[in-house]
Amino acid sequence: MGYTNIVEQSDCERLMKDIQMRRKIDHRITLRKLVMFCALLTLFGIIYFGYICSDNRCSLSYNPKPTIYSEWNVMNLLSTNMSDLKSSKNTGTGVSYNDMQNENQLRFDMNAHDVMVFLHVQKTGGTSFGRHLVQDLDLQRPCTCQRKRKLCYCFRPSRNENWLFSRYSTGWKCGLHADFTELNGCVDSELDKNEGKSIKRRYFYLTLLRDPVSRYLSEYKHVQRGATWRMSRHWCGGRTASLEELPLCYNGTFWTDVTLNSFADCPYNLAANRQTRMLADLSLIGCYNSSYMNQEERDRVMLASAKRNLLSIAFFGLTEFQKLNQYIFEETFNLRFAVTFTQHNTTLSAVYKNLLNYEELEKVKRINALDIELYEFAKHHLFRRFEKLRTKNSNFKERWAHLGQLPSQTAFDWEKEVETEAADNEVNYT
Ligand SMILES: *[C@@H]1O[C@H](CO)[C@@H](O)[C@H](O)[C@H]1NC(C)=O
Ligand SMILES: *[C@@H]1O[C@H](CO)[C@@H](O)[C@H](O)[C@H]1NC(C)=O
Ligand SMILES: *[C@@H]1O[C@H](CO)[C@@H](O)[C@H](O)[C@H]1NC(C)=O
Ligand SMILES: *[C@@H]1O[C@H](CO)[C@@H](O)[C@H](O)[C@H]1NC(C)=O
């Protein structure tokens, strides 16, 4: 009996040990599974956020602004007396022209955390202006341009940080020909990402507008030559516009065979009133959702927002007045260009206009009515700004006569460092 007891006991002990053993193993296996799972999750996370999803949409730091159409915002906007516009507080437009002109003289400081952001509207002469910015400014530390990458490093004198956000410096980081809405919600996080740290920066927006009929016809010609700008994101309210909101105007890859009439007839063609749309804060009108408010109200709010932004950003110029642009830019930023901006033959637009008959011209004007009003508004304010600057400067005649000539002839030739023609060949990206 005692023997069997012992046997039973030892059997039991063995069994117990066995069970304990197995539990331990099981435990280890679960632990290992858990660790494996965590490692995989981390790896996936790194790959997902780092590589697959490296644009804004998924950036961990991206913080989409709510697109809630606020009655108050719009009321406020529409009741703003544009002539009274003093500063850009709460408009998200960065440092304003007025802020820079006032007695307190908010100046662009390349050694601080100031960044110029170039809003490049298609076919406004932005390519030349963008090149002037990287090639021709008389800087303590000029941009260094790389032929192969078609990009220039425009760094601050003291640190390797960008002071210029544009196609030729940072590239289309916020999307191809990003508009105000896209830049406003993206530049800061892109620069944070680029520089690996989050700092408080001041933004100085720059843009050019062009006579709307000429610009529209120029865009039409460009589309006939194969441009589509299909890569544009039309990002607003934390997402890109859907295909329902922004249907394509054509089947196939290109729209090269389009006639002016069908170009103008497509209601989703973003060429019409492009300048107004690209300058406005689209979150005010529910982005690309056209059922958010009726067409008339959409237009009214969009135009008011574009006008406000135009006056509140640091600099705007008009393609037709290159010398004024140059003078105003130089005085505003206290920087000098080493070249004179060339005035493209404005009779070119006359050539375009001669291609149209009366009905066609009227149609182009009708579908660009917002841009035409915006342009007239811009022209009025450009001349006013110029007059003010001119009378303020006792040395104006001398300055004006020698625009584009540096006092100390440290003439440099950036021309050979930047490919001038190649960039033009990227039809889809101009
Ligand atoms: C806007 O301001 C201008 C000039 O300061 C003034 O003449 C005009 O009456 C104002 N308009 C409104 C609606 O307040
Ligand atoms: C594209 O092709 C389809 C089918 O042929 C046609 O129904 C549609 O209207 C076309 N869309 C455009 C924008 O041409
Ligand atoms: C567009 O706006 C309407 C009206 O506010 C809303 O009912 C609808 O859900 C919106 N559509 C999308 C895709 O957000
Ligand atoms: C501008 O273009 C017109 C027509 O093409 C031409 O006659 C004129 O000479 C040009 N002017 C300049 C300054 O190039």
C-alpha cells in the first residue's frame, strides 16, 4: 500500500511538474507571440507612416482644421471693409503687407524663423518669378542650385534651414501648384518634418496675379500642349476633393484636342476663376462640396476671402507690371535683385484675344467674372502701394532708374548653375 502510495505520489508530483512546465512553456509562447505581435505592429507603423503614407494625410503631426462652415466667419468676412484691412490677425495669411509697412516695421529676418511661401498660380509668370527668387537675390548666403535635382538650397546664413518655400527650393511639398488652402494647412508641418523639429515660424506669402482673360487663354493653350495638372491634390478640410465633387472634364490621359468652347463649357474646369479659388480660404465655402451653399453665395464668399487674403499676405504682384512688382518686393523685404524683371510682351495677350470672336471673348469673360473683379481690385491696390512707397522714398528717381543693378557690383552669374530650359519641359508640372 505504502509503495503504491509512494508511486502515486511521485506520479502525481511528476504530473504536477509536468503541468507546471507546460504552463511555463505556454506562458512563454504567449509572451513570445505578444512580443512578435508588438514588433510587427511597430514595424508596420514605421512602414505605414514613414513610407506608404508619408504625405500630409497621414503625417502624425498633421492637424486638419475642421471645415465647419462658420456663419460667423463668413459674416465677419463679408462685413470687413477691405480698405480698412490693417493686419492679418486670425486669417492665417501670415505676416501682412501692412504689418511690414507700419512704424513697428515687422521686417523679414532671414536669421530668425521667417519663411517666404510662394503661392504659384498656373500661367501667371510664376516660373520666372520663382527663378528670380532662387537665382537673382543679392543674399549674404545665396541659394545653391543643383542641376540634377532641379532644386536649390535656400538656407539661412547661420543654419541649414529653408527660408523659402517654393517649387525651386523645397519642391511641390504641399502638392502641385498648391493653393492658399493647401499651403495654409501644410507648410508648417512639412517644414517641421523637413527640419526634424517643431518651431514657431513667421510666414510671408507671395503671389502673382495676371489679367484673367490672358491667363485663361494661356492655360487653355497649355492644356492643348498636354498639361493636365492631374497631380494637384485639391486638398481641403483634411482630405482631397472626391471625384464626385470634382469630375474630370475629359476621358483619357490628355485633353489636347479640346476646343475653346468645350474647354469653357466644362463646369468642373478649374481654369475658370482659378486665381480667386486659389487665393481664397476654401474651408469657408465647404471646400469642393457645391451643395454646401448656393452658387451665388459661394462666389460671393470666395471672392471676398480672396480679396482679403490678397491684401493680408506679405506681397502680391501683377504679371503686367513687372517693374512695379520688383520695386514693391525689394522695398517690402529690404532685399535686392541683381537683374531687372523683364516685362513679357503684353501684346501677346492681344494676339490671344485676336484668336477669339466676340462671343467667345464674352464667354471667357463671363466664366472668369470673379477673377476679373479680383484683378481690378488687385490693380487698384498695387498702384496705391506703389504710390505710397514712391513718395516715401526721397531717393526714388535714382532707385527706379537703377532697378536691378546692385550698388556694389558683385555680379554673379547663376544662370549657368540652374537649368533654365529643362524645367519647362516638365509640361505637367508647370
Ligand atoms: C470703407 O472704408 C472707406 C475708406 O476708409 C470708406 O470710404 C467707406 O465708406 C467704408 N465702407 C464701409 C462699408 O464701411
Ligand atoms: C467619357 O466616355 C463615356 C463613354 O463613352 C461618356 O458617356 C462620357 O460622357 C465621357 N465623358 C467625358 C467627360 O467626355
Ligand atoms: C455636402 O454638403 C451637404 C450640405 O451641407 C451635406 O449634406 C453633404 O453631406 C456634404 N457632402 C460631403 C461629401 O461632405
Ligand atoms: C511684341 O509683340 C508684337 C506682336 O507679336 C510685336 O510686333 C512687337 O514688336 C513685340 N514687342 C517687343 C518689345 O518685343
